Amino acid sequence: MEEEIRLTNLAKCAGCGAKVGAGTLARLLEGLRVHHDPNLLVGFDKSDDASVYRISDELALVQTVDFFPPIADDPYLFGQIAAANALSDVYAMGGEPRLALNIMAVPASMPQSAVHELLRGGYDKVYEAGALITGGHTILDDEPKYGLSVTGFVHPDRVLKNSGARPGDVLLLTKPLGIGVLMTAKKAEMLSDEGEQFAYRMMTTLNKAARDAMVRYEVHACTDVTGFGLLGHLTEMAQGSDVHITLRVDEISLPEEAVSFAEMGLIPEGMYRNRQFAEPYVDPGETALAKQDLLYDPQTSGGLLMAVAPGDADALLDELAAVVPCAQRIGTVEAPRDGVRISLR
Amino acid sequence: MVDARGYACPMPVIMVQKEVKKTNPQTLEVLVDNACSMENVTRFGRSQGYAVTVELQNSDYKLTLTK
């Protein structure tokens, strides 16, 4: 029965959990020649979400690519999640996606109808974003993979890097955490139907509304929370901005089911990679281990994490609350301290 | 004894959970071959009220869960 294929059984790691760790990535890029160009506004040297290249004083190009193995058995759902995740990197730079190219690997045994559904998921999500899929490239591989290279535009003076946070800024986050743990529990066949629907709803939600609200306020830095987990991405933000960050753990939305799964060790391998990378910079305080684990949990198609000028934080939070899955004020940015970059309180 | 070598997460936790449910052992030895499974089984054991010790044996981890 060709229709009974379970996509996630063909995947070694789920979604962004398959991402190579931040520390490993930095070593792989080390020593590569960096070409300078005055129009290159963001390159790979700052661990940002996308490259940004100035075309004119009014226009800059945003380019990014993201793909991963199946995180859902339903190919249409997987296509939507992979597309929402790839588009998110453009939103995280403050940009608007315009064009996208498919990147796909499929096993020879995968039914054509499933491949078609996967692509339909991608097309529908990209259309929802107001962009176009204009082509792509497909190869044969034992493990299916899907994602997009996305091109967008942003005003060159309004590029939101992950490294612009300033002392006094307020940190806002637009989706809950715990997706990696929930998907691991799903692999263990222990996730409730509600938990599964919740996770898929979060992952298929575009960060478009969050971006559209954010660009009308004074936001100093932004990134999307994906494979490196909240603390991995925050470490990069704190290092790149040379600031210290205090997180109020009780203000961060951690689904109850995810906390109990983390307590019982249903944790993806990527969490341990993220912990290894960021732990030296984090003072966990009295935070329970399971909650710490969720702060390192790799997210797929996670929310936008913004460092907002204190005077604008309340108004932006109010506006976000009406349009994103879970608007939260999670911490504050402070002057750098010796030793740690992030304190959990 | 649960031999979960050769299995990736979350399988080792599921195998240990099955054994604990079935026999409710006072002590249980678990073999795993990767750090992620070692950490996850340790967390599982503690959540069920076991004390957990870990020994490195060649490239494998031997965990001992004790009530």
C-alpha cells in the first residue's frame, strides 16, 4: 500500500533538529576567505538569518535558504512547515519575501501523490506570504528533504540584524517553545492529539504578521528561534550585540505537556548540542532542569525574537497579542557583564 | 537489563519505560551507545524516583537505576 508511507520514519532527525550545531558551524566556516563588498550589508560573519545586499539607497536584497527532513507524516503539512520556516528568515531581517525556489530530495519509493502534496504545501504557504515559487531543484536521496531558497526585499536602512540589541531593550517572543520536545514525544507515540495539533498550528503559522507589526516600531535586533533553541539564538544575539540578557523564565510560554515530556527524557539530540554550545554563557539560577531543557530545545518554524526600545515595547506587545500565536515579554537587555551573557531568573 | 545500543532517541527511553512498567524493578541496568540517550534515560530514571549512576564502558554507557 503505497499510501501508508510514514514520512517521519524516513527521517533521522526531525525538522530543525537536523541542523548542524552552532559551534560546529563556526568551525566549518573558519578560515574561509571573506570577500568584502560595500553593498553587502549582512554576510555570514555575524551568524545572521539571511544575507542582505544593497541594490540602491531604497532597496536591498534579502537571501536565505533552509531545508530539512520530514517533521510530519502528512506531506502537505510538511510542505507548509518547511516553507513557513524558510520564509521566516526573511521576516526576521525585517524583509518581505518575493521569490522562492524549491529544494527537494525524495526517495525513489516515495509515491508521486505524496511528492505532489508536499509541493502543494510549499506553494500554498508561499502564496499566503505573498511570494511566488518560480522553480527549484530535486534530487534522489534515501531520506526526503524539503525547503526553499527565498529572496525578499527590505529597505537598506531598516535591516534588522540579530546583533543590534541595546541595554534597556525589552525582549519579545511571538511563539511558544517546546516544539522539538513535542515532536520527540510524537515519535514515541506519546503526544496527545491536542498537543500534535497545537505543534502543527504553531509551525505552519507564518511570521508575516509579527514582522508587519514589528517594522512599525523601534526594534533594534531580531532573529527567529529555530534550530539553536531560544538560548542558542539569544547567545548569538548577546555576543553580537555585546550585551547581557536577563530572561524571566516564568514569563516564557512552555506548554505543560512539553515540560512533563522533558522531565521524562523525551528530548531531541539537538537540545544537547545547543546546550553544549550556549551553556558556558548561561547562568541558570534556580531554573528547573526540564525548563532549562526547553529553553535549549530546537524549534522548527519558531517565533520572532525581538529586542525592542523600552518606550515601544508595550504598544508592540499589545499589537502582537492580536495577531501572533503567543506574544510574550520574556526579558530585558542590559550592559555586558563579566562571565555570563544570559541570566535565567 | 535493557540493551538499547543501536537505538536512537527516543527509543531507549521507551524501552526503559516499558521495562519499568512491566516489572517495577528495584534496580535496572541499561546500556546505550550515545550521549543523548544516556542523558535522556538519566532524566527518565530520576523522574520515576530512581537514583541513576553512569559508567563509561568502552564507547558505551552503562546506567544503573536504583530505588
